[in-house]
Amino acid sequence: MILTLNASANEADIYKIKEKIHSLGLEIYELIGLDYHILGIKGNIDLLDLKELEENKAVDKVMPIEVSQMKASRLYKSEDTIIDVKNQKIGGRKLAVIAGPCSVENKDQILSIAKFVKQQGANFLRGGAFKPRTSPYTFQGLGDEGIELLKYASEQTGLPIITEIMSINHIDQFVENVDIIQVGARNMQNYELLRELGKVNKPILLKRGISATIEEFLLSAEYILAGGNENVILCERGIRTFEKFTRNTLDLSAVPALKKLSHLPVIVDPSHSTGLWWMVESLSKASVSVGADGLMIEVHNEPEKALSDGNQSLKPDNFANLMKKIKPLAQLEGREI
């Protein structure tokens, strides 16, 4: 249960409420900000006299909501969170476009793609250095070399870089070298990793797990937020259903749902959502229309020769065409690229 307190409530009234709750053996989680004071109550709330609480002059609202999603919730923060990375924003009026190859393969490849996507309007560069692959026999990424190549491409283009972390052992390296740390779908419920990322001062892009509910997704974000790191970006990337035509099923309804429940920015990855490059344009446009704060799109100069996920990667000319179509659509939605 959550109690929001009136701005006019004095310390004595609040103390009495807290003492009453503690006397019943219930736990209190208290959040205080410039314009809010919230008490989250955990335990057997049937012991509480709800009518008495509702009539208390110090209480604004009584809401039977799980306290486990407090910091991710709009009850904690009503205005949208906007994350600023090297003067590039995710959230608010800005529509973020994150583009680049599934995997960093070599210096020429990542630099040429970075220069091209920036020219077309992308404001973040993505690329996998450490790759969580289903089969242990497929390309696993360049690792440390991939990080260095991403840094080089960033230095040459000015694009902030996003890449996926797979191990707690890499946190220091990522904090030092990466602008946004991505937690992939397979690690969405790697709670030890999430706890440690909650301690760092670096934006975290959290992807939805392949079978995760919206509640589970938000609770994973809560692990990071609870540690003190409030720079979390949610990414819908498709979920596993009975349908086998596409790699995953893009849950577009998750975007407005997440934006209603949470203040965190929400982006969509249309590439991983289906695994089919020719669907990316349509799903990108749909994502913008339902309110996504950004897109994460895979681009490769030679998808047929890509070391991973070539089938879902756009060729440069297709990406350029997509950007031309996205810009006026973004403007219709009150956004800009």
C-alpha cells in the first residue's frame, strides 16, 4: 500500500501515522522529494484501518499498490524522466535514434557505419562487443577489442556509444569506456548484475526479457533504481509467443502501458522484435505512433556477410529511407529527431 501525504502535513502528524503503522508490525519505505512525500507500507495491510487513514488530514491519497515498484512508478515521480548523454537526450520531445551493427567486426566496418548513421540523423551508436549467443559455436564478439573500436568510432563521430554488458566483472571497464550500458534480454533477471549497476553513475538501457511480463520488467528496473542509479531506459524488444514466423512478437501495447505506469523513457528495438529486416520500417513507424521515446535499429553495410543477425539488419540505403519517413511522423507526434 502507498500513502501520499499532503504538502501541508506537519512532522508531528506524520510521526503519529508512522508510529501507528510500526505498532502493527508493518514495514515502511519512505520517499521524500521537493514536491512529494510518500510512505510505502509492506506487510499485512488488512491490519490497517483504511477509513481512519483516508480521513487523516495529513494523508492525501491511500492506494492499494505494491510498494515493490515505487521508484519506477509515476507515483514516485509524475514527470517524465529525460536522460542526457553528452547533450543527446532520451525522453521528452526528442526521439532518440540508436543505430549500428549487431556486432562490431572490424575498424573499417564500425567507423563507416557510424559516420553514415550520424549523417542520416542517428544520435547514438550501438554495437555488440560481448555477444550473448544462443549457440556457443557462433561468433561471440571481439570483446575488449570491440570496446576499443566503439570508442574510436565515437571519437571520430561524436556519437555516444551503447553496448551490452554480460558480467559483473566488466562493470569497471564499461563505466570507464561506455556511455550507456545495455542489459540484454537474457540478463533482465540477473539480479546480482542489476544490483551492481544500481551503484554506478552511468545510464542503463534495460531490455525486456523474452518471456517477461510488464510487472517483471519494471521490477528488474527497480533493482537498478533501488541502488541509487535513476538513469534507466526501458527497451521493448519483442517477447516469445507461439508464433514462429517472426523471431519474436513485438508487444507495441507495452509502450503506452509502461509510459502510463512509469516515468522512465521507453524505446523500441524493431530489429530484434521480428528478426526480419523488411519489417523494421513498418514497426519503427508504429513504435513512434504509440509513443516510443526512441528506436534501436541494426544497420550493416553488408548484411549478407554479417557475423551475427544479418537477416534483421538494414542496409545503409534502407536506413536512410527509413529516417526520411520517420522525421515527419515524429513531428506529427510532437517530437523531433
